[in-house]
Amino acid sequence: MKRWAMCCLTILLCGSMLVAVAQDVPRVVQPDEAGYSAAIRAALDDAIRSLDYVLYDSGLASQRRLGQGGWDALDFAAYTAGTLQRLGYRTVIVRSDGGGSAERFWVLVALELYGTTVWVPVNPLPDPSVRQPRLGIIARVDGESLRFDAAFVAFDSVVELAPNTPPIAVIRPPARILEQVATAWFGHTSIDPDGEIVLYEWTFPGTRPVTTISSSIWHTFPGVGTYSVGLTVTDSRGAQASTSLTVEAVKDNACGCH
């Protein structure tokens, strides 16, 4: 009798665990079939427009090409998902097992609307033949429809990645900075413990931040004075780290002294 009771308890506990797991798996529902209220549909339209704006920011894109540096489809999904998480979105990477080369990865983004979670599929690399120009596109039937592409609705599994360690930003300044003379700045000593640095964003006074895939940049200070130089690096999982230096630009003279 006691053994029977223990078996029943085990079955109940296992059943509860299975339900919990099933609830944690995101489910993509076609918005035009979900029976959403007019308020939710209007909010969804606005939220998708905002997400589109973020995805199309070229300054956030990795600028990597499929196969470059060993990057594969999962790497692009991880970069897009991590970057969106950094910007405040909740994301999940999913996988469709088509067998062999047909295996696909994409990102699901959670939009919270009036207590309802709407999962939106994002294709992180719609054109594998070019460098990633943006974080991806929302996989819709067309540019205006609220209906998602059926190929990005169903998936076989959720991809769990190991926790990401953020990068460390380091600036290597020139040995001497002269006014009105271009000098080279380096960020190549920045490191990412478990991946690689993808983007370098430099900030110089009086100019807009410049994002580049190169670890070096040239800059000219307009006059003698003290300046703050900043560097933000982004790793292959979308995490960032920043640092800054205060430097002094001096006049050029024959002796090399101030």
C-alpha cells in the first residue's frame, strides 16, 4: 500500500514537472487567429513597429558574414538574442531540425501587452550572402501584415546556451597626442573571455560615436587641451563593456616637450 502511494506521488510530481516545462516553452500564435482585443492588436502593432526600429539599426549589427571566422547560423541567433536582451527584450533561441544542412535557428522575442505575451519570430540572417546589415527581420508574410511566416512559427526545440561572460574594454592610446594631427587609437587589447570582440564603438569629444569592426581608429583633436576618449566593445553574444581615458593634446614642437 505504501509503495503504491509512493508511485502515485511520483507520477503526480513528474506530471507537474512536465506541465511546468511545457508552460516554459514559448508558443507562437498567429495574431490574426488569436482573438486578440482591438486594444491588444493596436498595442501589438506599435510594439512590432518599435521592434522593427531596433532591428534595423545598422549600428547594432555584427557586420559578420556566414562562415566568416567560423560563424554559423547559431552564432548569429546568439548575437541577435543577446543584443536584444541587453536592450531590454526577453528572447529565446529556437531550432528547427530539418536534417543536415536544413537545420535552422532563429530568435523569438516576447512582447508583453496587457498581461498577454506575444512571441514574435525574428530571422537573424535573412540574407546569408552578405554581412549582417541589421539584427534581423521579423519573419512576417509581408512587411505590413501581422501574420508571421509559417516557416518560423513551429520549431523542434529551445536552444539553451552556456552563460555568457562579458568582454573587457581596454584603450591603447598614442604615445604622444598633437593638436590637429591625426593619431591612431587601438582597442585590440580588449578581450572576451569566452568568445570574441565583434564591434568597437569610439567616442571623441564633439563628434558622434563611431562604430567599427576594426580595433583601431584615427582621430584628430582640434586644439591643445584635455579630452575624454571612450570605448565600448561588444562581444559575440551581444554583451558590452566600456572604458574611458582622459588625455591631453599638446602643440607640436621640435623638442617633443610641452
